[in-house]
Amino acid sequence: MSDTPLEPENTQGDLTQFEREERSGPTADTFRSLHELIDYVSGKSLLQLPQEDSGLAEPLPFPFLAIVGQREMKLALMLGLVNPNLGGILLIGPRGTAKTTAVRSLLDLLPQVERSTCHYGCLPEDVETGGIAAICPDCARKYAAGEPLTTSDRARLVELPLNSRLEDVVGGINERAAVEHERMRIRRGILAQADRNLLYIDEVNMLADEIVDAILDAAAQGLYTVRRGPVSATYRARFLLIGSMNPEEGHLRPQILDRFGLRVIVQGLEKQTERLEAYRRVQAYQANPRQMIAQFADEIEAASEEIQAARQRLREVTIPDNVAKPAIKLVQKMGIDSLRAEITWFEAARAHAAADGGTEVTSEDLKTVAPMALRLRRSPFMTEYIHNQQGEEEELDSLLKTLGKKSRKKNSSALQK
Ligand SMILES: [Zn+2]
């Protein structure tokens, strides 16, 4: 990677001038909420800077906040960073709608997480739940001495390669360790590596069913167990799952669709001004990624701090009964059976309230996140199934009436036939 330093006269200097001349609205540190920040940045027009090829070989992520439009996608991803327990995010849309770009650009916004420094992944909470025997001897010694078992680290983005095998995903026998130590060891899979991180699956609808099932099970439980012959290992897998799919390239089983918390329909930009701005930004980024990143640096830092603060606040955010009950009624009215509907809806609304600086979920929070939490939940199959079933029940009921009252004799004679 090139170490070309930023040219102060081309970037920071211009940025200050830009702020002076172009900005009439709030500055990066005066946004009241993530919403305002997203709105402001989506409409921010680019500086006309001299474009020169920086010759970078390693791609830098496109700045998240530089993506034009796509408010719902950006909001869903932000909410996921605030509350990883909202059950995953599925981005549905055709090619070329910035789905993968948006996910990769989250790199700049990823929060700090506490990570175990031990190979076995020992954590202080293991001691709280399972006692000192629940951690390895080395960590037990550290724990007793009052030394930390974890270190603060930035969450990472783990991408699942499309050709992954089940063994890559969950882990398998470490052949080399098995030969060298005459003991079988299980190698950590991608799911274990994704613990406390983001796991991105592009084209999730193209993945084998057994792999999707393994990932969704691990995501739901926060851990998973691998058994290979006599050895087994349990790993933590608390991650935010983000999937993307192009419906033109294949369906996703309805039961899998239901297991994703938020579903975002990503469409191409409609307004001509937006499309033009998107084109300009992509062009500017390709010509000089560092310069482009520098133009959004202030806002990205502000957003990153807001996300971190919202994560802290999330624990205190509650949903009052008088807000929750009408919402559950609405879910029932829509004919949605899956309990995941309201779980996801409420968790997303809590994240929204936290990002907005609140400690109590309001109907407004619920309204904003409702489409992503509730769409594509109704199962046409189940509706039809239940409808047909009811018809059958009624038919059976009326036919049974024709049997008359002295049915015992008729029934028994029918059985003998
Ligand atoms: Zn340990």
C-alpha cells in the first residue's frame, strides 16, 4: 500500500474553505441525530478538486456517508451497528445499487468492542456465569491477579467467500496439529472469527442450504458447537449478519427470509440530480480515493462517535406497554404469525431511539423502522394453507352432520369394511 501523505493544501485547506463557503447548515459536531447527519451528507455536493491519479493499489473503502440516497439501507446498517441483536439485515435489490459498497464502507464506522486476548476466547463474563473453572488456567491466573482478559479492539468486517464449504464456515479438524501433537484439534471456522464482528454474505441466495442454516443458527444462538469424531468445540458467534441478494438470480427459501431481522429493498436512484451526484462521487473517488475520504472525514468521525454513544445508551432504552401493545396488535392485524416480526421491530426501534438520543421508544421510532422490520413477513403459502385448511374443516363438519345421530353403529360398520 502506498504511503503517500495527504497534501494539506489540496485537502484540509480546501475543506476549511468549503466549510466556510458552502455550509450554511449544522457542522459535523452539531447534528442532533444520525438522521440529520445522513440527510445532510446525502445532499452534500462535492468540491471540484483537481483530480490526479494517486496510484493506490489497495482499495480504500468508499466513504459510507458519501453514498447518495439509499436512506433506508444506510439507516438499517447504522441501526445494526447500534444494536447487533436486531437479528441481521438483508439487502434485496438488483446489481449496481451500492449494496456491497455500502457494507464495505461501514469499515469507517465500526465500533470498539471488547475482545478476549486468549486463544480459547476466555472472557470475564464466563467467570461470572460458570466460575473460575470456566476459563483456561492461564486466564484464571490473570483473573486472580486482577489483570484484564480482554482488550478494546475495533469490530471487523468478515466477508464470507461465495465458494465456502461447510467446513470453512463452522471449522474442521486441524490436520497439521493432529499430526504434530497426535491430538485432534478443531480449527476455528469463519463463524468463530466473526464473533463480535460483522459477517457479510453477498448473494446469500446462492449459498448452499446447509451453510445458510448453520450461519443462521449460530447467529440466533450466539454460539455453536462443532463435533468431529471424538472431539468437539463450542465457539462464540455473536455477530451482526448482513446478507445481500439479487432476486433476479434466485429465490431465498421463505423460512430463511423470515430469519433475517430487517429487510431492505434497495432500488436504483430515481432523481436525475441524485444520479448525477452519485456519478460525480464515484468518479471523484476513482480518481483520488484519499481526497474523497478526506472530504467526508469530519462527518464520518461524528457518525462514528454517535454510534458508539448510542450503543452505550441502548441498554437503558425501554419500550413502554402503551407503545408496545398497539404495535403487537398491528402485527396481528397484518396477519403475521412469526414472533420474529415484533422482536425485530422492537429491537430496531430501541436502536433508533438510542441513536436519536432517547431512552424510551416512541411510536415515531416504531413508525420509522416498521417497513424494514415487517415487510415480506407474510407467507402467501401459510395464508393459503390456513385458508384451504379452514375450508376443509367446514366441509368435513357439514359432511359429518349427514352421518346422523346414531353414528356409533355406522362408524363401526364403516371400520369393518
Ligand atoms: Zn484463556
